Amino acid sequence: MNSPIRRILVVNGKGGCGKTTIATNLAVAYACQGTHVALLDNDPQASSTHWASLRDTSLPTVEVVAKHERPNMYQTQTFHHRLPQDTEVVIVDGHSNARGRDLESLLRQTDVILVPMLPSSIDIRAGGHFITELLTHRIYRAAPRPVGVIANRIQPNTETHDKLMHFLGCLDVPVVAQFRDSPVYTDAAESGMGVVDMREVRAARKETAQWKRLITWIDAQSVEQAGTTVATLRMKMKPRAAKRKQGENSSTAAEQ
Ligand SMILES: Nc1ncnc2c1ncn2[C@@H]1O[C@H](COP(=O)(O)OP(=O)(O)O)[C@@H](O)[C@H]1O
Ligand SMILES: [Mg+2]
């Protein structure tokens, strides 16, 4: 059956703000609730792919597709063709240098955008510029879609946290989740896990509510915005001519 596919892009021009951490943990949070989730590793550094290689097969499945990898000469390079048929959610781990055409193609294939941000003045400044760039991007303006900021590595009740929240309050973009600065994230990254997998760890359990909150926000966004299926996505991506046409026509409903 063709189930609606939701495409979530995790992106920020700043490296180290937590894109891979958010993408992998969100994928796990979906997988743990029984959703068929695929993680698309858009970063040439392939951190999500490495994370997946560490993941125990007994844990809920997260399919990982490395965009920059061509598995063998007979397999298509178009990553959409490599998504499992039953995929319900695709999470894209966008890389920090996503600019110009790269950002353009990421935006075309996205229903919901998540922008992780760290609470330092350098990151707040860079994040602000990135969000402005995003909201004024012609592809985005042609078809605006939900954008949520994620405050990452927060230390509640500190001055930097207050500063971040004040800055974020001035943006026209909601803060949809806040994740603590906790070693549990490093532990998860090093074992191919997400914090939602780690039910026996108290610090991980404390984070679970925020992951649920994030999924609730994503799921509350219009299903119509997602408005496509893996099958239609594949069909539309198949012929080269159709693909080229899609590239020219940035605001086609199929791409939004
Ligand atoms: N909430 C967090 N608490 C602690 N460490 C974190 C947290 N989020 C990210 N990190 C760590 O910060 C580093 C950079 O995160 P990463 O997700 O790789 O960033 P990006 O993909 O944006 O470059 C990694 O070592 C990661 O484990
Ligand atoms: Mg990364």
C-alpha cells in the first residue's frame, strides 16, 4: 500500500550543532513507536551511516541510505530508489555546507524542516543567519513549509540558555524541542543507539518526553503538505526528462 511519506530535513549551516544527533535520535524515536523510518545520510562525512553500522540488529530498525554512496555499479544512484517500499518517514541528515543548488534540492524534497541550534553566541548568530537564508530562499518562498528550531545541548537555568531562548523568542519560528547537554547523547552515538532506545538509563529516560514532543509537533503538521507517497516519489523521479522538468519547475505540487 502507498502510505503517505513524511520527509523531515535536519539542517543548519553550522557544523557541530547536532544535526546527526537529532537525525539519528529522531529516527530511533520513530522506530521505537513502530514507524517505518529511513535515515538519509546527505553528509559526505557519512556520520549517520557510521552510526547505523554500530546499531545492534535486535534494536528497532532504522534503514540508512547514504546519498553519496553508490552500492554497486548496477544499482541506481538515485537515493529515492533505494528507500524500502514501506517507508513512512524519511529523515534527512543535511550537511553543514548545504548551500546553493544543494540546499535547493534538499528543500524541494522536504515537508518539515528542523534547525538545531546551540546556545552559544557564535551559534546563535550563525543560526539566525541560516534561518533568514532559509526563509528567504526562493524555493522556500514558493512553497513555505513548517520550520521548527531545536535548542540543543541546553543547560537549563544558565545565562546562555536564557540568551538562546530570548533570541529564539524574537524569531518567527517556533522552538519545537529542547535537548539537554548530556553524555547520554555521546554514549548513544557511539553505540548506534538513540536515547529512546536506552530505557534503562535514567538520563535517557528524562529526555524521552522531549522526543515525544518533537514527534507530536511533526505529526501535527499538515499531512497534506507531505502529500506524496514513496511510490509516486519513485515514479516521478524515474524518467530523466521528468526529473529535469521537476528541477525547472520548483513549485510543482509533487515536490512540495
Ligand atoms: N544534546 C547533546 N548533548 C551532548 N552532546 C551532544 C548533544 N548533541 C550533540 N552532541 C555532540 O556534539 C558533537 C556534534 O554533534 P553532531 O550531531 O555530530 O553535529 P553535526 O551533525 O551538526 O555536525 C557530537 O560529538 C555529539 O555527540
Ligand atoms: Mg553531522
